[in-house]
Amino acid sequence: MAKTILLLSLVALTFSCLAFAFEPSPLQDFCVADTTSPARVNGLACKDPMMVQANDFSFSGLHIPGNTSNAVGFSAKAVNVVQVPGLNTLGISMVRLDYSPWGINPPHTHPRASEILTVIKGSLEVGFVTSNPENRLLSKVLQKGDVFVFPIGLVHFQRNVGHGNAVAIAALSSQNPGVITIANAVFGSNAPIASDLLAKAFQVDKKIAEQIQLKF
């Protein structure tokens, strides 16, 4: 019995340590990013607290529409640790998303964050795909005021299905969530992935794969 209790205690301690390793509890009020520091850590080094100002926690301009005059009709205005140094170590960020009529936020992932999105204006078709082997698509059309969640690391997208412009605000569970746009990463990598490999992976002719690569 004692051995069983000891084993369960060790398992609980292990999971506890893993949880703290992933999202440690803050050891101070804040850790405003010092972008001039040469220190290399998982995040950014802390600025001297006595040098911190209110502007380190502030950002202006989220009310200004983004430029959607591009191939996909979409614009993202991020508010992460780059724009707000005070977000360093806090594990949150946000983004304004603008869509022209039928504009899309192409399939992409955030490797370090889950996302919760709310529609401010217009109608959006949103969805994400579950991991292998099911690859289930969970999709829904959202109206103004509706909310949708995209789990961490899963491929997801949004598309404006209204007749006018659409706007959404999203919050993410990381100060620096990152983004991997699937088409850009696969067809626009530097250096390029071999076109015959892409042709086989996507089950298309090699010439088609080469033509797609040229667009990126």
C-alpha cells in the first residue's frame, strides 16, 4: 500500500513539474522585455523595473482598419510582445483581423498558442482540422458577437462570407504565438522543397507544383 501511495505521489509530482515547466508562475509583478539585452532566454530578458513606464504596457491603433488589398483579401494587426514589451512572460496576446468581401485568413497554425476569436463586424466562416488520422473538419458560420476557439497547434482558417468587410478580434494564449501559414511554408520555403516531393505529397503533376512554388 505504501509503495502504491509513493508511486502515485511521484506521478503527481512529475505532472506538476511538467505543468510548471510549460507555464511557470510569475516570480515578480512583471518582466517588461528588454529588447537591447544580448541575453538568450526562452522569451526576452527583463528590463530594470525602475526603468519601466506605462507605455511599456500600452498600444494604440487597433481601431484602424488593416490593408486588405492583397491576394487573399486579409490583414492581421498583431499586439504581442514585440508591440507591447509588458506582455513578456504573461502568456497572452491579441490580434485584429480584417477581411475584404470573400477574403480569407488562409489555413495556418499557431505553434505556441490556442486562440479565441470574436466577430466584431460581418459574417465569418471559421473552422479547424483535427490531427491525424481523423483529420475532421469542424466548421461554423459566425455572426457579429459570436465566439469560436481554435485549439493550439491545429490547422485553422477564416473566410468572410458576407457582402461587406468583416472584422474580428482574437486573443491568444502566448506572448509570442507564432504563425505558420501552410501554403507559404510548404510552397515558399527557403530553400525550396523539391517539387517532385511536393507533387507526390499533394498528388499533383510536378509542373503544377513548380507553378505553385513560383507564386510564393
